[in-house]
Amino acid sequence: MKTTLMAALLLMSANSFADFSQTNLGQDNGTEDKAFNQRNQERLHTGTSEIILTFDDGPTPGVTEKVLDTLKEYGAKATFFVIAEKAKAAPALMQRILDEGHIVGNHSLTHKALNDGNITFLNWKKLVRTEVLGAHEILGPYMANGQHFYYRAPEGAWDSKFADLLNKDSIGQQYIGPILWDIGGELRMNANGAFVEAADWACWSKKITVDDCLSGYLYEARAKKGGVVLMHDLRHQSAEMLAKFIPALQKNGFSFKTLDDVDWAARKK
Ligand SMILES: [Zn+2]
């Protein structure tokens, strides 16, 4: 009798405990497998010989199509961190990104950096909500391919108070981010004049050739043994570089993954 009663009680409490623990995890210590993080998320897949391709600041008619053509040719899936206002202006291109199996991420409404020094005490909450949640209103329908909603902060500008604010919102708490990058963040040469790191936007503004820029990306990918690659579908040179980058990565033994392949729950523990 006593055993039966205990078992019944245990069964009942198992249910309530499961509910309680799930709520508790999300609210108290950030071990939920989603919700905005206090800091940018980086070193997602380094050391694994796996590459996660990400393209920021598009969609750009005339450039994004070329990026998509190359991805299709090699069967690689990428994440497009788009600017919502640009997405709104190019619905057919957004539909193509979705139809071809890529993930769409939120890269803000207008690409305003959230920490640019102009945020006053009075309006930062409004700005964060507009740039992140306002962007989601446009991008939500295009985010169907991903297992989570992903966010990347313009210029990586972030503050823990932004995470606290957004995690109180029912949409915000379904996001993972901000997602930083491991490869493609800056342009750097070694003492011999070889590019050991490269960033596409910096390459093109400094009139560096596609091949030289590519050598920096490849060097960094090999040095870090993989990770999240940052490129921009803004200029034709980036699309040209991608057409050489993917086969070069394959030749170097890299395979392609997406943000959905990251074990988010494990990372937060
Ligand atoms: Zn950007």
C-alpha cells in the first residue's frame, strides 16, 4: 500500500518537476538551449574541420543570386543574416533563399549598431525592440528552414541588458544569438606579407584581389580547423571568391554544416 502510494506520488511529482525545471532553467541560469545570450557566441565549430558559411547584409539583387548559384553547385547550405528592410524590398530573392534550403537569420531592421554611442538612457529599449523584434515581423515567414531563430548583431555590438530585455519577449526568447564568427573578421598579414586572415569588405575597400583575399580566408580556416565563416553578399567580388573558396575548402578536407548542427544545449552548460 505504502509503495503504491509512493509510486503514484512520484509519478505526479515527476510531471510537475519537469515543468518547473524547464521554466526555472530558462529564467535563472541561461542553460536553456535558446534565448539571447549575455555575450556574442563564437568558436562554434572550430577544431572540427567543419565550416559553417554565413552571409551578412543582403539580400543584394545581382549578388545574392550568384552566391546561391555557387552554393547549389556544391550542395552546400548557408545562413543568410539579412537586413529586414532589404529583405522586404526583395521578396522573390528571399523566397529563393528559402526554397533552396538555406537558413535565414535576423541581422536587424536597418543595420544600426546597437552600441554606437548614440543610445541614450531613454530610448535604447525602443531601439533594441525595433531593430530586433521589428525585423522579426518581416523575417519570420522566411525563417521556416531553421530549427531556431538566429540573430547576428550589426558590428557585433551587444550588451547583456539587450539580452535581458529581449528574453522577456515571447518571440525574443525563441532566439539564439548573437552569433559571431570565427573566420573572416579582419584583414591581417604576417611578416612575410602573406594574408593570414581576411575580411571580404576590407579586401574590396583596400583593392585587394579576389585571390589574395581568398588566401587569407583559407589560411585562417586551416589555422582554426574550421568554424563560422563571415562573408557578405554585398559585392560581386565576394560571390567570385565563394566560387573558388568552396572547392578549395573541400580540397582541404573541410565539410559544410549549418547553425542547426551546433549542439546549443551543450554549449550553454
Ligand atoms: Zn552587417
